[in-house]
Amino acid sequence: SADDRMMQALNGMIRTLNAMMQETDSMIHAAQDGNIAIRSNADAYHGAWRQLFEGVNALLNTLSGAVAQSAALTQEMELARRIQTAILPNNMAYDGFDIEAVMLPADEVGGDYYDVLTGSDGALWLAIGDVSGHGVTPGLVMMIAQTIHATIATQYPATPKQVIEMVNRVLFQSVHDRLHADHFMTFTTLKYEGSGRFTHAGAHLDLIVHRQAAQTCELIDTSGVFLNFIPEIAHATTNASFTLDVGDTLILYTDGLTEAWNADKVMLDVPRFVEIVRRHAGNAASDMRDAIMQDVLTWCGGQRDDDMSLVIVRRKQ
């Protein structure tokens, strides 16, 4: 009868709805457990129901692809961060100095760089630099610069001016001409000549020297040009020098520290950073490093928009 046929159709519809509800429920639970590889059997349905499940499958396919790309990018960035920190110096011991350093990477890979090396002639070499921008390419530029600097300083007798010129020359050929990247780099290298005298070259942030006798901080300009702008910078690069007396402390740093912002959108800036340095200069070198970093992190509430690098070099008897 017509009633029987209607009842059969209703029963069929109920079975279909139950099957759809069970399948949908299993997909929801799978997604909640992090499994977005599950798909519905759209071929088991017809008409609008089939279109619905085909749409759900297409959505999951898109989501799965995006998640996979995100995971790959996360792994790539993590690898770049590990490489960035792995090339930092482990042994910073040098007779006559207490040397302490730290780098706190930002969420994205940056281009901060510092180094402490013993040269081919036994001299102490220091370096500090920062590549513009964030991401894998600035990290790569930083690693190229580190490799060039370390190779020259440890294998050949050279002045800071000669090192800066060669680092720029190779960077320009490798990064500008081959990678077609225009990331510039601030970079200063320093060589210890003995008797407290350092020679330096390159353009970075001002060096800070805390004078123990006067209990004051002195800013030393780093003149020159940024790296990777032009192929030859010999005409704009010169050697300069300063002297550390026993008890004096040299502070090298990157702008992630001085350009940290607090909750009121106020930048720490250089004068406030110098005051932090002066306040903690009476501590041991390692304690001074930790206290400076803690004050900066307190200022910005722990939010790091850029890498933060700090090197403490204190001359001892």
C-alpha cells in the first residue's frame, strides 16, 4: 500500500541519517584527537547528502595540506634556530679576561651573531653583528659571515679593517649576487693587541665601556658602513682603538636589547640600557650578564620581537 511504501522510505531515510550521524560523529572525534586524515565515504550517499560529504572531504584535504605545510615550516624554522645557536662559541676562555655571553632568539629566526676566537697569532678576536630582517635568509647570511670571520681570524694574520673588507666582499658575492638577497648586516670585529688595547673596525651599535675607576660608562662609536650594500668598502673602513684598564668592562650587544618595548609602548633605548649596565657593573661578569638580561626582559614583559645578544668582556689582573 501507499502507507507501506511511505514507511519503507521513512525507515530508509532514518537508516541513512543514522549512518550519516555515526560517520560525522567519528570524524568529529577523530579531529578532536588530532587525526585529520580520516575521510567520509561520500560514494555511499546520493544527491545533496553526497555533495555535503564531498564538501567535508575537500575541506579536510585543504586543512590537512595547510597543517602539513605549517608543520614543515615549523620544523624548518626550528632547524634554523638550532643551527643559529649551535655556531655560537662554547669556549670563551682567554687569559686576562672574564668573558660571558648569551643570546635569546626571538620567535622567528633572526640574524644576531657574536663570536669569541683565538687568532692564528694567539690574539683574542671578538665580533658582534646583526642581519636585517627575520627568517631563514637572514640566518643564512649570519652563518656565512660567521664562517668568513672565523676562517680569516683563525688562519691568517690580519687587522680588523682587512677582516671587515673581506667579510663584505664574500658576503656581497654570495648573498647579493647569488642569492639575490638585499639583507644588510651591521658588523664590528675587535682584535686584542695586548696591554689592554683593542683595535676595531666595522659599523654596529656603539660599544659600551664601563670604567671601574670612575664608575661611569663610555660610548665608543663604530664608524664605517653596513655590509652587503656595495662590493668594496675599503675606502670607508678604518681601524680605531681603545684601551681597557684592569677592572674595566666592555659590553657588546644587539638592538633587540635597546629596542625592547614595554607595555606602554615605550622603547628601552640606549640611555636606559647604559644605566642598567652601570647599575650591575659591580657584579661578577656572569652575574652582570644575567642581571642585565633580566632587567631588559622585565622591561618588555618577556616579549621578544627580536634576538637579544649580549657579550661581557672584563679585563682582570
